[in-house]
Amino acid sequence: MNFKHLYYFWVTAKAGGVMRAGEQLHTTPQTLSGQIHLLEDWLGRKLFKKSGRNLELTEDGRLALGYADQIFALGAELEGAVRAVRGGREVLDFSVGIADSVSKSIAYRLLEPALNTSEAVRMICVEGKFPDLLAQLALNKLDLIIADEPMSRRLSVKAFNHPLGSTAMSFFATPALKEKLSGAFPQCLSDQPMLIVGAQASLRQQLEAWLTRHQITPRIVGEFDDGALMTAFGREGRGVFMAPSVLELDTMKQFGVELVGRSAELQDAFYAISVERRITHPCVIAITQAARAALFSE
């Protein structure tokens, strides 16, 4: 493919016609039309159709425009990454995807060491569903994914799981709600309002099995895919909620709640997923070393 022809098509589609595109590209409409025709001949498809005096994209043209958007966006990223010099220093762009099931506080704790490397780093964080992030990783749009589950071997994505560590889970409640709990933990949770993680969360099956094993029957008043939203309901006294035990002190201080109890039977594990089998990216090295040596060392 001649990418100059593709670029002319892309500018014309964005500009809405060859006249305006020709002005932007400082070329004649005839030259522009000829270049686009060469691209159409190469593809064997018409990309534009006439609509009065204007041009409209065909169905194939809309498909081609979507790919062209991605191609030239990546080209801009490449140029920016290679040429990036801020304050007289070269800046390392670090694009990381965070699965939306990962606690925001945990995500910060895991990522913060990347900003303390000897390199000047610009961190670009993207939050989303785990499968969507894996698709971006496969397209080299991300350097790393932080998730609370490993990538399945059944997927065709060429990437590698790097275990960071795991933490037990703790249960919290407002002081007023905690006073209503009677008996020892965890039986004190029976018949009490509880906020739990959504059905897609990796901890959900563990929690359900744990409740069954201990014969606990709480009143489930809310299920949340977003842990931050669950915590917001919890701090208002709407129910007992879980959070990672490594964040116990932070959770109590930040949200004004008290510890009800903790269980080592419930384990939330975290993974760094990258296209590298042997980690070489300085930010990923900093994250994995700090997680294993400090955050999850206990």
C-alpha cells in the first residue's frame, strides 16, 4: 500500500471534499483525485461516491477511514515518543491499562514506583474491561496491564503474566453499623446488610464459597463492578463491604469506617501483563520489584 495515497484519502475524508483537502495539502484537486483513484484501484473498491456537489464515503470508505484513523494516530504517537524532549530531558512515555475491577488505591500503590525511576516518565493510564485492554496490548497501544486475574492461556494474545502478589481481604463498616453486629466474626455478618463485588469480579466466586462454607447469610443490598462506588455506599453506612487488607489503615482513615474482621481465605491476587517474557521496560521493572518487595511482601 502507498501510504501517501492513504494519507490523501484520509485528509479528504476529514475535510469533506477535495477542494478543502487540496487547500490543506497545498495541492490541486486534480492531483488529489488522481492519488485517491490509485488507492481505489489498488483496493479494488470505491471509497467515495458523489452526492450532488459533495463527496460521501461509501461503506468501504467508512471502513478504510476507521483503519486510517488508527494508522495515523499511531504515527503521531511514534513521532511524539521519539522526539519527546521536555525540560531538556528525553521523556519516556509509559502507557498502562488498569482493569476496572482493580481498586484505585491498589492501582496507585502499584504504579507510583514507576514515577520514581531515574528516567523522566509521562504515565498514560487507561481504565477499561480486561478483554478490551488485552486487545489494546496486542496492538502495542499499551506497555502494561494491571489486573486482578491472569490472562487466560486460551487467548491468542502473545503476552505474559507477571505475578505481583496477593492480599487477604478485610471487612469494614461505619461505627453505627458495626454496633449492630453481634457475635464473633464472621458469623456476625449473618442477616446484616452487605455490599459485594459484581458477578464478573475474580473475587466473587471466592466470596460466595466462603459465605457458604461458614454458613453466613447476609442481606445483599448492592452489587458493584466499581469498587470505588461500593466504598462510597459503604462509608454512608449502607452495608458491610470488603477491601484489600494491605489498605486497612488507609481505608479506615479515609472513609471513617472500622474494621469488622479479615479473612486469609479470601485472596485478591494482582498481575502485571506485558508482551515481554523477560521484563526490560524500566517502569515495569520498578512496579514489579516494589510490589514484590514492599506492598505484598507480608
